[in-house]
Amino acid sequence: MKTLITAATSGEAQRLKNKLDADAVILGDYLDVPEFMVKSGNMIRLPDPKSIAYAHEMLALCLDKEIQTIYPLKEQEKILLKEAGQLFQEYDIIVVCDF
């Protein structure tokens, strides 16, 4: 299984990735991600937290990509994913907001 870290282009995401098993980490962001990074498979585009269906879109993404753990780094993502914590727990997906 894999781990997703949001805010892919931030220094915080890179530092966290280095602390974890880098081979099992996926970096993603809903903001502008360089197209060459997406095409190379080093980053993925995430749903925008402004979407009404954000939690469900993130859940579908996690299931498709076999993501078991999410580290949301942006405050809006943290809030929405915490609110949907029960939904993610039902699929054994851990949302880590305090690390």
C-alpha cells in the first residue's frame, strides 16, 4: 500500500517524504503541478478542496491508487478530511493530520 502527501511542491512535503519510505510515497497537489512531473509519474493531481464532492473524490482516488495513508498538509484539506474521517476509516484509510 501507498502513502499520499499533499502540497507536493512544498518543502514540507519533500521533508516528510524523506522521513517515510520514499518508494511507497505519492506526492499530489490540486494547485498547478508541472505537467512533466505528472507525466513522469512523480506527482498526481488531486481534487480541489473547493469541490462539494471533495471527500468522495479523494476516497475514489485513494482506492484507485491503493493509498492507505494520507498526510494532508494544507489547512483546508486537513479540515475536510478530518470531517470525513469516518468515511475513510470504513475503507481502512488513515488520515494523519497531527504529525
